[in-house]
Amino acid sequence: MRLGTLCDLKIKSLEHAVPDPAIPGMFHLAVGPGASTPVATKFGVTGQVWITRELLDFLKEYAYSPRRLQREAKAAQKHRNLLFLTRFGNPYSRNGSDKSSAINVEMTGFRRAGTAHGMQVLRNFRFHQSRCTFGTALTTLAIKVGDNISAIAFVRDALLHKHEATTFKYIKFVEKTPAKEIFANDFTAAFLGVLNQNTRSSHA
């Protein structure tokens, strides 16, 4: 899910989750303007997103926890069904926007905490990267078990893309990745080989 969709999730979205008949332990959340409980999506796409049983149970527990209920008590009536509220009872984003100053503050703290614990990979981490990583991994699996045409349809539905052209970018990226890895490995080996030769020569 994009940030705007996550920030607009409703408690009823969790309550109306349905099991995926093909994947044990996986559930579907209905989102978009056409869902029984509307949830904002980019371009108004209606569809279903996956969620594990473990995460669904965790979010349901949070939904009725004292911490969240205190936030709900401060919220305007129209916002009280939102799953995620700030400590002041406000939505994290407005009208399904993928921009949120409150999330930016949280992400800054997250990056600082991560780097303070030696996780340098988080130094420049951005929220949307998690979606891109999921999309890339899903596309890789979809191509392995089918052809590109079926992979496009599968990934498009999972990521709620309005246009197949957006999904196709994932396909092209995954197709090019092995070639990039081979080139990078060969270049590194060649470079280190030259470097080692020069090092040996300098010590001769």
C-alpha cells in the first residue's frame, strides 16, 4: 500500500478482511472508493491488498488498545474510524495524500535510531522504498512461475496500479537485474585483479 492508503485505513477495513482461499494465513483488505468501507487510493483504484493473519491480528489489537482509544477520543467525529491517528487525534495525511509532515517526523526518528544502532542502510531510507522492494520481489516470483503477461496482471492487481505501463517498469527492471549483477561481478573481479597485480608489483 502507498502511504496515503495506509493512513486512510479504517477499523472496519480490518473487520471486513476476508481469507485468501489460495494462500493459507493470508487475508485481503478491500480498499478504494468502491470498497464497502472506502479507503483512499491513488487514481481512485478499487481493489484488494494482502495482509498476513499475524499482522491483521496485531492491528486489530492495536485498534482497541488504550493508546489508540485515547487518540480517538481527541479526534473529530469523521476521523474516529481511522486506524492510525496522531497523538493529537489528527489523521496522518489529508485526503489520501502520500505526503505527511507527521510521517516525515516519524521517519526522521526511525532513520536516526537505525543509524545509531549501526544500520547504515537506513541513513537515506524513504518510506516508498518498502513498496518498491515488495513490488520487485513479487515481480521476480511472478515471472519465475509464469510468463510476463500473467506477471503484469498479477503484480498490477497486487500493487493497485491503474496503468499496466507502471507495472511493466517492474518487469523491465527485474529482467535487466541479472545482467547488471553479472556485469557488476565481472567488473569487480577484473578491477580487484588489476588492483592485486599492482599491489604485488609495488612490493616486488
